[in-house]
Amino acid sequence: MADRTSSSITIGADRKAIMSVIADFPSYPEWAAQVKTADVLETGEDGRATRVRFVLDAGVIRDEYVLGYEWDGDAEVRWRIVRPGRMISGLTGAYRLTEVTGGTEVAYELAVDLAVPMPGLIKRRAEKVIVDTALKELKRRVEAR
């Protein structure tokens, strides 16, 4: 995984409120449009998920895979693929939360590898859409609480 796509958004809430939404995987289908199910398979000592099985339906990409998570309190969460799907062969990413005036800046980075060849420009454009959509959906979910 060479290139990563990243973006950020400011959300009108503190890090704890935002991270609680990020950590609530079973609720993802309610607000993350492309996630059909997110089942927690393992949790760590802090009660947060360390392995989650996702079923994704993103139009041309329909897949099931497992991600492993590492948490740094309410400041950061990183993930990587631990069981690839049929189409998604690699996936790493992170949310980094920094408190700013008026809320929290949420930086999101993502790198996706597909089992099918895809030109780099198209892949990066697709990653950009995924990242921007995820940030907007997260903001809407957190600020509606």
C-alpha cells in the first residue's frame, strides 16, 4: 500500500463524543451508507473493538472483510485488514482527533488495495470520495446526537 488519501473536517463536539460514535460499530449501518453490517468479533481490555467484520455494498464493490483496530484513547484509532475480502485485498487507515476552537478536527486517512487492477488515478479518486463521504456522515451523526 503506497499512496494514502487523506482529508479532515471540524466537528462541533469533543473528542470523547466523536470517538464514541467511531467505536460504535454495530450502529454503522444507520449512518455509514455503504456499510451493511459491522459485527464486533473481539474487544480489548478497554471494551473497544479490536476486530470487526464488515459487509460492504458500495455499488460495484460488494465485499466482506475483517479489520483489526488499535486505539490511542480518544486521540486516534488505526486499522488494517486482517482478513481480506474477494475484492478488497488491503486496507489501512486512521482517524486522528485534535481539539480546536469550536470543536474537534478529525483527520482521516485511507489506503485501499483491490484484488482487481485499477489505474492509480481512478483508485485515488475513489478513495477521496470514500474519505470525504465518511467524514461528512460522521459529522452529521455526531452533531445530531
